[in-house]
Amino acid sequence: MDTYLRTERVTLRPFRADEADLLIELDSDPAVMRYLSGGEPTAPELIRERDLPSILAGYDRWAGAFGLFAAHENTNDAFLGWFCLRPEREGPLDVVELGYRLRRPAWGHGYATEVSSALLTKAFTELDVRVVWGATMSLNRASQHVMEKVGMTVTQTLPTPEDMLAVEGAELGGYQYEITKDQWEQRLARQR
């Protein structure tokens, strides 16, 4: 399987058509889904019939440059979750979303920060990206912390989408974070 990105501890690669069970297991953990569905699991048939086919189609749509990728630990190939780096379906290719969803055993080990930082580097040095953005619920401090650690800042508050109104803290909305290529380069220069 082709490697999309490799960091010190994690390899990202495209999902395969026979890996729906990985996504089903991930989306069945109430803690993982807390800020997405209020803890409700994604129905397995939706993952098999909607989500995984959409993920696979994305690899073709963007010729493998962008998409949602399976994250595996380098030492034992354990499935950690997924990361995405992708534009809106019909959007410009130089404005892309950074996102992640990790299994609970992977929380608190710095994987999200490590891989997100590497994805920003790939976006700005290899893929001609101008802006990377991410969105999170107001109560999801862990996700906000990751984005802040990689240099992203809040650019706007967001209303809660209708399909997430039952989620804890829905009344507080969320935040959109962004970092531009110029901001990323300036941050890199300061770190040297």
C-alpha cells in the first residue's frame, strides 16, 4: 500500500476497500464521537455504503494528493485512526482542511500534533497549498490545543451544524482555525 506520509512514529496511507471495519470500530466509541454525534456511533451500513466509498473516490478525485488517510503506528502497524488533508469537494486546491479522528488508546501521546505538523509541511512545501483550516466544537479543547500547537489560530466562530445540535456544548458553537503558507514560513523561521 502506498505511503502518503511518514513521521517518526506514524505512517499515513490510503484506506483500502476492505477496511470498513477499522472505521466502524473507530466511530463506535462514544468518547471518540462525543463532539461529532453526541456519542452516537455511525451506523456500520453508512460507513460501508457512504463513507468508505466517498473516501476511496477522493483519492481518484485529487489524484492521491489529498484525502482522508489511515494512520498506523510504525512499530507495530496498529491502527490509530485517520487524518485528512483535503479541499472542499468542488473547492480550490490551495485551501484545504486538516482533520483527525483517533482511537482512544492513541489519545495523549502527541500523535495528532506530530502528524498535523507533518501534514502542514507537506501542504505548504509539496502541494501548493495557500491556506490550511480546521474546525472544532468550542468544548473540544484537546482538538483546539493540537491546532494551536502547530501554529493555527482562530479566524472565526462557527454556528453548530444542524446535524450536531444534540452534541454537548452545541449552544456554544465552534471555531475555525487557519494557518497560511506565509504564517507557517514565518513560524518556521522563528523556530530556527
